[in-house]
Amino acid sequence: MKKITAKFIGTYFEEIISSVLFFITLALVIVNVITRYVLKTGIPWAEEFATGCFLWTAFIGSAACYKRRQHVGVDILVNKFPIKVQNVIKIIVDCILAFLCSYMFYISIIYIMRSYRKPTAILGISSVTFTISLTLSFLDMAIWSFIFIFKDLKSIKQNGRVISEEG
């Protein structure tokens, strides 16, 4: 078993958050189903809270996948080009993703600012409690996008080609 250290938590931060929130979602849904069928009454706030936890799980989990470059990508055509062209294409793609993630971060801030007064239906708390996950995940992905650009440029300088973690 791996020892849980600050480095471990830092390396797997997104995965830990997503896993804990997924467990909470699953536990709430199971408990609510059992209470509905056994006690003939559900927990009123369980569905709303489970949905919020699942929202966090989805967005923070997608940031975790992005950090590990595990999202699906089709590079069959790119791999047919010479190495120098592949390098240029990969840097361009990194820059486009950095722009898109940064822009989505910006748009999510506007969304949060416009909806922070809107309470949730049952809990009555600000909907931002759940939707801030959108902002945090796009911020995380934007930061990782710039890190990827830096690493890829460094890789080209050292190796003559982009050598990323997944390949």
C-alpha cells in the first residue's frame, strides 16, 4: 500500500476529490433508495446533494483526465507527417486547448456571477456551491494546458520532437 504523503496528495489531488465525491454520491443514492423502499419515505435533500456531488465528480474528474492527457484523441493523420510538422501541429493544438480552457474558465466566472443568488430547490443554498466545480475544473485544465505547452517546447528543444507522458 502506498504511503499517503503531501506529494501523493498533490499528485493525485483531482483524483482524490473525484473519488471521495463519487463515493458520497453512491452512498447517498443507495441510502435514499433503501429508505424509500423500506421506510416508505426518502431523504428529501439526498437527491439534490447527490446530484451536486456528481457534478463535482464529473468536472473535477475531467480535469484529472486532462492532466494525465487521457482524453480521447485521434492522431492517425498527424503521425503520417514528418516530425517537424507533427511538432508544430502538437504545439498548435496545445495552444488552442489553452485558449479554449482559459475562455471556458472566463465564461464560467460570468455564469457564477450571474447565478450566485439562485438557491437550490431543497437545500436552499447558493447554486454556486455545486457549479463552482465548473470554474475550478476549467482553471485546472487551463493551468495544465500552459504546463503542456512549456513541457512540449522543452521536449522539442531537448529531443527534437514532442515526447509527452502518454507516449
